[in-house]
Amino acid sequence: MAAKELVFSGVQPTGNLHLGNYLGAIVNFVKLQNTHNCIYCVVDLHAITVWQDPAELTRTIREVTAAFIAAGIDPKKHIVFNQSQVSEHAELAWVFNCVARLGWLNRMTQFKEKAGKDRENASVGLYAYPNLMAADILVYRATHVPVGEDQKQHLELARDIAQKFNNDFSDSIRTHGFNEKFFPQPEPLITGAATRVMSLRDGSKKMSKSDPSDYSRINLTDDADAIAQKIRKAKTDPEPLPSEEEGLKSRPEADNLVGIYAALAGQTRADVLREFGGGQFSGFKSTLVDLAVTKLGPIGAEMKKLTQDTAYVDAVLADGADRARVIAAETMNAVKDIVGFIRKK
Ligand code: TYM
């Protein structure tokens, strides 16, 4: 492991975890455990930027935790916890609210999409959300952040915040004996064949938890029948599959299914097209169903089992939070000194 490299990432406990979350993020979380120290967080403070039913929020916090473990994350070797148990996230986010500029947040496309036309009615939290995300990462001074393509802009903002804090407080950082690069520049890790999984009903829309059509996504808790039905009904075009990647360019639905296959099989799009190029979608879809059921079935089953054992899941989160807090408190104490606050020593 390279010195001081640390991985951090988060997933929101809002509704159904789907294949996009799995292939764009969680699969990479699992892989990184072999090479890095990792911190994986269920970001419940982010979830409430849009109103959540309290009982349902509690359930989904446990469900995302169960998904992490069922997918192969080891909560003993690494850290798994829910954000609200480590108050330093919210504390650092406030400092970052005072570092980030309005103009930076005004450029965030996800806010524009989520707030939609009724912008005046969006919560202040939804607007300031990327500052909290920067705090999540930087309170651990994490260096690498595995995410799907859609989080790239938020990561750029986190880098800007880190840099501005280091510049604004450079004298104080030095006076207190810290490295001038107090906050690192966190690097996004956007890897694999499915960094942006699209809706199964519309290849121009991202697969998302909030799409009203359940046929648009494969949920991690879907059983074999549901997975099969959704893949069979997935939108395609009438042409056979191309033999070269070039042929996927103006065919978003074909590109999406090939990308999903490649990511589930651990192959590249080119590998998949070498095998299926020239064939019809019906045959390809049947093989994709088998692959998806083989890969996702056991995860879904394990998730269901784990979510019933709430005592175990809650204990994992409490233990992870205790370990996370030690690291976060060290950063936050340093930040307080750097900013000029007085604290009990
Ligand atoms: P969230 O909860 O929307 O999604 C969790 C992860 O899944 C990825 N993802 C996708 N990847 C590929 N295709 C898709 N259709 C797709 N949909 C979602 C996301 O990119 C993400 O990696 N703001 C974050 C959560 C967060 C966070 C953080 C992430 C809060 N703090 C700090 C990293 C570091 C979010 O809403 O992800």
C-alpha cells in the first residue's frame, strides 16, 4: 500500500439500492479493500436533504449496511458506519460552508436536477450538500474516492474546498506545525465498465433510485424472476449487436446492456462484443439474465438475511463509528486550532 493512501466513499440510504450503485461504486469498494485502508459510510445526513419517512430511513440505513457486507466488505478489517454517529462530519461541513463560494455551488448540476423547477422550495441542505460531501472525505483526509461518473463534479468541488482552506489558512497551518497541504486533493476513482449505468427503459437517463418505474432498474433485493423480467423487457433496438465498440456509439440501450454484462463478468466491452457481436438481443439477454442472477442472487439473499438481524447490523455501525470518530476528531481538533477557535485541551 502506498504511504498514507486512504479510501473513503459513501452511499445514501434513500430507497432501493440498484445495479448502478453496485457496479458504479460498491464493486470497486470491495476490490479496494485488498490494497487500501477503507472507510465506507452510509450517508444518512445527506439522505434528509429530501424529506424521509423516519421509520423507512432507519430501515434503509440498515439495508445499505447489509448490502456493503453482503457484497463482500469486511467491517472488521475496514470501517463501516453511518454518518450521523460521527458529529465531526457536520462540524467540518459548517466550516466548509464558510470556505466554499456561492458561485461554486451554483454550478452543481445535481442540485439543478434534483431541485428542478421548484428551486425556491428545495431545502438549504440540498443546496449545501456538496460541502457536507467534501467534509465526509476530508475529515479523514482521505486520498481516494471510488464513485460513479455522476459524482465527479462533487469531487472537483471537494478538491477546490481543500485547496482554498489550505490557502486561506496557510499561515496558521504553518504556525501550528502542520504540513502546508493540510487537506489532500482527493482523487476520484471512476473505474470499471459501468461507471454510468443507464435506465433499462431509456438509455439516455441514469438508472436511479427515484425513477417511478421499477422496470427502469434492477434492485439489489430483486429475486431471480424480477431480474429476468426486467432484463427481458429492457429497451433495445432492432439491429443485431455490433462486433466493435465503435458500433455502440449511437445506440445507448445496446451500449448500456453490453456495459452491464462486461462489468458483471469482469470483462471489457470489446470482450463481450467479440463473443456476442452479430447476434440478436434475445440470445444475449438470456445469457445476461443468467449472469445477473448468478452474481446478484446471493447478494440479495444475504442482504435480506442480514437486515433481519438488526442487532448485528447496529453493532457493526456502532463499532465502525467508534473507530471513525478517533480519526475524525483528530482532524477536527486540528481544524479548530487552525481556524482560531478555543477548545479544551
Ligand atoms: P448515491 O447514494 O446517489 O450513489 C452511491 C454511489 O453509486 C453511484 N451511482 C451510480 N454509478 C453508476 N451508474 C449509476 N446509474 C449510478 N447511480 C449511482 C454513485 O456515483 C455513488 O458512487 N453524494 C453521494 C454520496 C456521498 C459520497 C460522499 C460519495 C456522500 N458523501 C463522500 C463519496 C464520498 C451520492 O449521493 O451517492
